[in-house]
Amino acid sequence: MRALLPDYFRDKYTLLGTVTFTAFFSLLFMLLSLPFAHNAWFSLGATQLFGYTVAFYLLSLLCIVLSKVLMYHTRAAFPMTWVQFILWNLAEIVLVCALYTGISLYGHRQGVIDLGGLGTLQLFGGALLYSFSCLLVPYIIAGMFFALVDKNKTIRLMNTRDVVSDEPEENRSGIQKVTLYDNGGAMKLSVSLDNLFYIESDDNYVIVWYTDSKGAMKKYMIRCRLKTIEESFRGSSLVRCHRKYIVNMDKVKVLRKEKDGYELDLENDAIPPISITKTYAENVLSRFNAH
């Protein structure tokens, strides 16, 4: 639970998909539960209660949208753990419950909503139970769906043809290849592990730095996630050393201790030193010693 949240959970399309699915799910849940919601004042039809119902739904959706926008725009400055992600989503549910309670009390004072003798805490508690079904369920379903989608966006070791490659066609057999597919499976790169130096994250893309058959440094940009690459090539010489970098340990020339932490110098002098963050330092040091 202390591990960092995979980047794709805060990706723009994941958050947009989560909000869209939650909006439709909660609306459907509200409509289906109206006949059984004895403790809720939701109503359909040309009445004042219908106006309050629409206002509550739209304001709740606005709160969730603003929360997800904030989650997206803070992803670079604020790496989030699983615990923080769960607490963030629970805070959204609590906010919606507080909004329901506030609207209920206001409507009661206006003589529109009948609270049936319920106090503030009872209103909030009832809203909490309702919101867990209305919001937590779609959050979990959406999270499982996008996790499955991410797993299926395969970035894996294999030999393939009809790809951008660093090797001539006649030399492509018998060489350990790193083959990467983008999110849509359209763009591909196949590069021998001996020629790959490091992989850099650039928002929703990665940049693969490698040398071609003539020894010239090349880069190739693919729309995919660094976390997926890390998981796909676990156990190989590709090691995560930073939130933005995966390095090929076979290409590390020097591991240097600086005042702000460790840095790696790769065999190509044109590549600037690559920092090692505390999160990955222990793993990198053990792999370096093993090499």
C-alpha cells in the first residue's frame, strides 16, 4: 500500500473515463433506487424536489470533476501512493455526502424537503451508505477495467518483423530484442538489448534512447507508460532508477555518490548523468553490485 500508484491511474484518459462511467452509473443507480430510497428525498417530475435532485446531482458531479482535474495536474509534483489514492477517493465520497446533507438541511428550512425527523448526523450517515454504493462501486469497476487495459497494452520481449529496428534485416535472428508497442499497438520499436541505453518518460509517452547499427545515438517516442515497461522487463538488465528513467545496467559506466544522492554515467558520453531517487536507490545499488 506504500508503493507508488501506477501512472496510468492519473492519466487524463483514465480519469476522464472514470468520471464518465461514474456519472452514468450513479445516475442509473439513483433512478433504479428511487422506489426503495425511503431515507432519500430524490424525486422525478415537475416538482421542486426534482429541481433539488438535479442540483444535487450536477453539483456532486462538478465536485468529482474538479477533484479529478486537481489529481491530474498535480501528478508531476505529487507522486501518489496507493494509500493516498484511496484516501483521496474516499474524501470525494465524504464531500458528496456533506453536499447532500447541506442541501437537505437547506431544503428543509425552505419547506421543500421532509427530513422525517432525521438529524444532521443521521442524514450524513444515510448519505454515506448510499454514496458508497453509488460512487465506490463505479470507482472500483473503473479501476479494475483500466488496470486490465494497461496489462493488455503489451510491451514485451520478443522477436518480430515489420518493425523499426536498429539492426539490418539479415542480422535480426539470434539477438535478444526489446520490442515495444504503443497503447494502440500501432507503433513498434525493436532494438537489441546490447544497443539500448535508457528509456525516458515524457508525460504519456516514453522516449527510447539507443544506438543504431552504425553506432549513432537515436531516439524513438512511443505512447505508453514507463511502469508497464518496468513490469514487462523485470529481471532483465533494464532497471527503474527514477520516476522518469529506466536504464540498461549493462550500459552503466560509473555509479557516483553526490550530495543529493546517486547518479549514473552511461557508456555514451553524450548522455547526461542520470539521477537515482531514494525510492529506487536500494534496488539499483544491488543490481549494480551484481553487475
